[in-house]
Amino acid sequence: MPQLGPGRARRGDDDDPGRVRPPGQGPLHRLLQLHRQPDHRVQWTSQRLGTTPFISLQPHYSLLAREIEAEILPACARHGLGAITYGPLAGGVLAGRYRRGTQPAPGSHLHQWLAFNPTAARWATTLLRDRSFDVADGVTKVADHLATTPSAVAIAWALRRPGITSVILGPRTINQLTDNLAGLDLDLPTDLAVRLHDLSAPPNRPVTGLPVTLQEER
């Protein structure tokens, strides 16, 4: 991907087809600490030059990955970026597709991640720990109470969190799509949302914006 200086992103009324319209930032966890890393200078420079700043960010976010709440989401609010998150089902763990103490079935997301490379394997291992299943069990209980599915509950929780603009879904089947779409319309009661919030509270550790499994090896 070519490197874009602040002068390469013109405002939307510029008819030059070679210019970038409103740009967004992908999930680069090491670079996207906007409040203390050079990325915030892009926003400042764009304002000074009258060009288009970054307008969105795509971070990972779910009941099992809430690190962005401490620094990334406040930085997005401060710099006017929308947070379009991905991974609300934590690889399927929050959808109830895996069982505690049981290896992922061949062909499943986590089975593929465990075999992909060491970093992906560490990430999958983190999702299969007891704490992850404790949260997933809590999601299932809420889903049973509301007569819906765990996927719908996990997506509804993520979508309605402060600072979240939208949630990217990644179904592989029509049934999964139907399941996921139910979460967009689910009215998650406040008391149940708070229950999930408390159950999934991140460990008390310095927040780096990296997934917890990668923080632990530093």
C-alpha cells in the first residue's frame, strides 16, 4: 500500500480521481495509540492544511477484547474518528461454538488459527482459556433469558457500547448471517448489559492496545 502524506487526502469536493477521499485506519494495534503516538499529528496536520483527516478506525473489540476502551476509544472521540470494530464473537467462542476442555473441531476458525503460525496460535489459546468460557457462559445465560442466541447477545452488546460506530460481521453460512443480524435489532436490557460488562471486565494491567495474549509475552 502506498504511503500517503497529509497532502494526498483532499476534501470530498475535489474532483481529481487520483486523490484519496475520506481515509480510514486499519487494525494496526502498535501504531494506533493516537493520544501518544505520531498518528495524532496526521489529524492535526490535516486540519492545518485543510485536507481530509482520518475519519475512522477498525479495531478489534468484543466482550473478550476490551483493551481499546482505556485509550483507543477516548482518542477516537477526541480526534473525531468513528470506531468500526470487528470480531464481536471472538472467533466463535461467544457464539457457543466451542466447549471448555475440548479441542476445536477440524475446519473451525480456532482450529485453523492454532495451526497457522505462533502468533495466531497464542491468540487462539487465549480465547480457549477458562476466563473466556466464563464470559461465554454468561452470554449464553443472557441469551436464554431473552429467548435469543449467544451471537445476537454478543453483537448487541458490542454495537451499543459508547464510542462504537458500527460492528463488522463475518458469517460463513446463511444460518450464521441470520443469527448475527438478530443482534442488530436486539434490545439488550440495561441490567443484563451491565452484568456482561462486569463479567468481562479486563484484567487490571497496563493497556497497550495489543491483544492480551501479546501483552503477556512482552
